[in-house]
Amino acid sequence: MYQFRVLSKTQYLSQVDRSHKKDFNPISVPERLLLGPGPSNSHPDVLRAIAQPPIGHLDPYYIDLMGEVQELLRYVWQTDNRLTLPMSGTGSSAMEATLANSIEEGEKVLVAINGYFGNRLADMASRYKAEVVTVEKDWGEAFSLEDIEEALLTHKPAIIAMVHAETSTGVCQPMEGIGDLCVKHDCLLVLDTVTSLGGVPLFLDKWKIDLAYSCSQKGLSCPPGLGPFTMGPRAEEKLSKRKEKVPNWYLDVSLLNQYWGSDRVYHHTAPVNMNFGIREALRLLAEEGIENAWQRHRSNAEKLWKGLESLGLNLHVAEALRLPTLTTVVIPSDVNGKAFSSHLLNKYGVEIGGGLGSLAGKVWRIGLMGYNSNSENVENLLNLFDTELPNFREKLSSAA
Amino acid sequence: MYQFRVLSKTQYLSQVDRSHKKDFNPISVPERLLLGPGPSNSHPDVLRAIAQPPIGHLDPYYIDLMGEVQELLRYVWQTDNRLTLPMSGTGSSAMEATLANSIEEGEKVLVAINGYFGNRLADMASRYKAEVVTVEKDWGEAFSLEDIEEALLTHKPAIIAMVHAETSTGVCQPMEGIGDLCVKHDCLLVLDTVTSLGGVPLFLDKWKIDLAYSCSQKGLSCPPGLGPFTMGPRAEEKLSKRKEKVPNWYLDVSLLNQYWGSDRVYHHTAPVNMNFGIREALRLLAEEGIENAWQRHRSNAEKLWKGLESLGLNLHVAEALRLPTLTTVVIPSDVNGKAFSSHLLNKYGVEIGGGLGSLAGKVWRIGLMGYNSNSENVENLLNLFDTELPNFREKLSSAA
């Protein structure tokens, strides 16, 4: 009979390759204040929740907790969508889930690009064999209703995907009225709310958003690792009529719904500890009240903007389009932006972000998100800019 | 100008729908001893690591930690593969990653099915437009070298996928010699090591495995949420020559390698806290020594098998093929298996699993994995079977 050989410990020892057996010290994570584009610091109660011993993914207690997570996600997103759940991956996996579950091969998908994440949507959509078309704006601007309607008329897409809060530029895309255009032109609307959920006013159902996704590590004050996902009735109907299986097993909502819905059919082993965390994060947000959280983000952002401008710095985005969660600051021409942000991290443990894509080297990105959106953090950061930035300005040559 | 409307708190309050704003209590997770098919309990040091405040995914400390995780994964898998990293999802996402990165549309993929997870491989492979063919064995048996060679000769597949440790049946598939057949017949070998990594002797490079995946919540003593993934040189070469992009952005190893490799190009925001956890879990396993962990799993499993048999219970799998990490116990015909396992969970907080698929209702599944593989757990569980199981035996009718 062909069986597996059970050797003695000594025999195994002689076979084991120890070249990758490194002797590392116990983990010791440095303290950081995360004021970049994310992750943001987590609420201490959320970290305590994540450290609870795991339980089974079909445990009656866990099944109840799943329902709680879904219900509170509906609250913070302001939606009644039945299919609202956190994907077992980061925000990018939820982004991919919105496309994988809505695109059928050969369909036209219009992506509105005014930053890095619009480009990512276009790349992803192409992998699901969509015919991708785009409408573009400069990085730092938003689309008007006319821009969107013109693009819908020109391309007649089955789906339009756009970004509510562009983390790469700091622009908040106004959404009122766009959903009505999509209904009128018979097209599904996919919205990236990664940097808005929990921090920026967001009315998914009022705005007629068909699919949306977000992340756990920004406005929700939880570590990264879960990707909130939601799908409305029009998208659900399309899913039920698909000709082919969703071309991504892990993110297939028709399978996931058998686990998250009433049947509780095993799909994959849930990341239970991360779900302990998001449950607690959402509970804390509901306790605060979503309108209070929005207000808090707004007033701390305004304080930051005022402070930065009073230090003589310029903000990249016009005030009317500025995100309360993420501010892009123009790096002065006589400053090495990377050297300054490395200095803040290494000397003060404060993380701020650099620019992405076409804004690389041109802006810093400052996040005030979730637990980190408070006036003490704003004051500390403004003090650091005030005292440290002058040391990074290149001396003008005496000849000048 | 089209801008987003900033309302006052009172105005927002009047617009906010509070129907999903539920007032839940702070989280309070019940204590469980997880002796089912997984998750298993985590090592307390791992839970402490996961609860550290997050840091940035491009923080120099985090970059070092990524390298540590990769190096220790190579050790526990016994591989030199450069492309060894944890996928930012559960084990199923890593399963999907092995297929998404290796299959090109229209290729023939042979799946060796002797349990539930073989079927999952076949379903997933079909979504990547493979021509899926199968070779099958009863649930509880393993494939012989002759079975595999005959199937390779018959189907001439580009890829064969099989399961080292079938969690649904408790069978350990002997692997010595199969990799040589795959080289001979010019076919890539994908191996599921979800229930073997860290607990069952596993020599990825010696066995010539081209792609493998696992999970964090079994032999590694970490919560679920990461999917270790590895890809050898033959698979890497195939990936580099693909005609089309990998049809899954999130799991595309050619992109992930730009982040995990030396370039450190941002792909997605890593689940940093889960990676704190797996780093610590792998460090503890290296400290123990992989051959000692194998031996520990083996001796605790043997103690369990002997104890169950001395209670008059039958094991589903022949001893020569039994997994040390997962034991399938035949449910006596006069016992309601589900009622007994619910009793253990509700009264003692001890989780054991039921059967899946064709073994549903026929077996219990008992896991002794990672941190939970110790003799105290074996003794406690045997005591529970000894004292509680008789109460669940149906009385024979007096007429019998």
C-alpha cells in the first residue's frame, strides 16, 4: 500500500533544511501616529476586540455577530441593501468584488478618472474582460453632472465606476444627481467610498448608488484587513441573471450570500478576529452617531487647513471640493518632501504620506480619519510643521 | 460650480436614516476550545502581536517584518521559493491565487478529488476558463502513484491540483514521487497544504511542488485571515510568459511581487495587524523547530486515536493514511452526531466539527492543530466522550 512514511524525530531532523530558520526577536512594534492616507490608528477598544481568542465561523455567537456587522454597515453607509457585508480581504478586494460581480464579458464599463484609484478601477475592469472607456479630469478636480451625462450619452456604458473620495488627490466628488443620470441612462453606478465611509457625508440609497466598497482602516478606526461591500437591488437582479459564473470564486457574492444570508452554508473560513474588530469599530461609530462623526471630521479638517495656510503653505484642492479626511498640501519648491516626511517618522513617529502617480513629489497627504480625527493631533502636526519645516528649506544661494 | 454641500449637524441629523442604528453591547466573546477542523485556538503571544497599534504598510519597520514573514514561511514549507508570501485573505484566497496565476484560458487542469476541497479546486479552476478534468477516489482514500501517472497519461494536463491534507476526510495524501511524475509529464503541480503546514511533515522543494497554499489558523496558531502562498521557478517562468494579464487584480503575483520584492511598489494596503500575528506565529514555530512540531502533532494524534478506539469508536481513515492534524470519527449509528457536538459546544465550550459533503452526518471531525495539539486537550476531550456520549445513545427498543 502507498502510504506516507512516518519517520522518527531524528530522521526528520536530518532531512530538514535549516537555512531559512532565522532566530528573530519577539515582535516589538514602534509607536506611530498615522496621519497619512491610511492606515489610521485604531481605536483601543477595537484592538482589544481583535485580540479575543478566535471562535468558530459557524459558532452561534459568531453568526449573531455577522448580523450585527451587516446591520451597522447599513447604518454608516445609509443603505437598506440586503447584500451588505465585509469581504475577507482589504478594501482593494472589495473594489474587485464590485466589478467581478457586476461585469459580464464584453460589456462597456465607463471609468471616471481623476486620480490614482480611478486608474486602478480601469485596470481591474479590463481583467473582467470589460470594454473599458474613460472620462478624465485633472488630478485635483471633480466631475460635473454635465461631464458625467455627456460621457454616458457618448459611451452608453452598462456600468460607470467612480471615486467618491480620491485618496491620491484629496478631492471629494459631489454625488447628488449622478445616480439619477445612471437610472435615466440604464447603467449601474459603482462608487469607491474607501476614504469617505465614516468620515464624509454619504447617503448611498438617496444617491442611488448600486454598488460600493470601502476599507476598515480609515473612517472606521479598525486595522486594515476587511473590505466592506454593498450591492443594491438593481445590481442584485443583474447578478441573478448572469449567463456565466462570477469569474472569481472568493469574491462571488452569490456564494457569499449563502453564508452571510439565512442559509449559513460554509463558503470560506471567515477572518473572525478582524470581524470582532470591525463589529466593535462600527458599534463605537453608531454610539457617536454618524452625523457627529461627519461633523468632527469636518471641523478638525478645517482647523488643519487654516493652520497650514497660516504657515504659508498651499493646499492642492479648492476648498469647495476638499475632503475632510485627506488633505493634499503642496510641497514648497525649496523643500525635499520625502526628507521632511522621513524626518517626522524617524524622529517623532508621525507618518504623513507622499504623493502618488502624477502627484508624486508634489504633495504631502495628511489624513485625519476615524479615531485620529481630533484637535490634539491637528495641533501637534501644525506645531511640527511650524518648528521643523524651516530646517528643510534649502538655503537660497547668496547670489540670489 | 458643482460642489458638495456642507450642511450643519442639525441639517444632517434630519437627513440621516436611523433604522439600522442598533444599540449593541460592547463585544464579549465566549471562551472556546476549538478542536474542530479550524480555526484552532491561537497562541496568546500571537493575539498580543495582533493587538499592537497598526503602522504604515510602507513603514521601514513593516518592510523588515515582511521579509521575516517570507523567510520563516520558507522554513516551515521547506522551500527556497523567492515568491513566498501571505495573501491578504484567508486560505481560500491563496487557493484561488495558485490557480489564477498559473492557468491560462483553455488549458487542461486535472484535479485529483478525494474530498470536499478537491471539488472546490475544480470549481475555481473552471472560473479561470480551464478545461477541468478529474480523477476521483472515495472520501477516505488516497491516490497511488499509478493512479496519478495513469491520469497524467490519459489527460496530458498543463496543471494537476491536489490536496495534501483533506480536511473533509482526514486523509493525508502521500506525496513522494508525484512531483517527479509531473516533471516527466511536463505539468505543474499545485498542492493544498491548508491542514498540513506546521503540523504534518512537508518538504515542498524535495517533493517538487510548483505551487502551494495554506492558511494561518491551523498549524500556525494564528487567527484566520492570511493565506500563505508560494510559487516555484517553473510556475514563475510560466507566469512571466503569460499572454494575458492574470484575471484577478488582487491576487496577481506579478503585481504583488513588486511590493513584496525589492521594489516596494504600493499594491494594496496590507493587513498589517494580521501580519504582526503570523510573524509571531512563525517565530514561535521556528523556535520550537519544525521537526519537533511534526512530532508533537503525531504523538498527540496517536494518543487521541488510541483513546477513541478504546471507547469503542471507529476511525474513518486507515491508520497508514491518517492525518495527525485532523481525525474523522465514525458517528455510531445510535447517536445523533449534531446533538452531541452542540452539547459539547453549549455546555463545555468545546467545538468539534461535523462532516462535510458526502460525509455529512457520518463523521465528527476532531482537530489537534498548532497551539491546540497538546496532551491535556486530548485527555479532556477523551473524558468528555467517555462521560457524555453514553447519554446520547438512543435506547434500543425493548422488542429488539
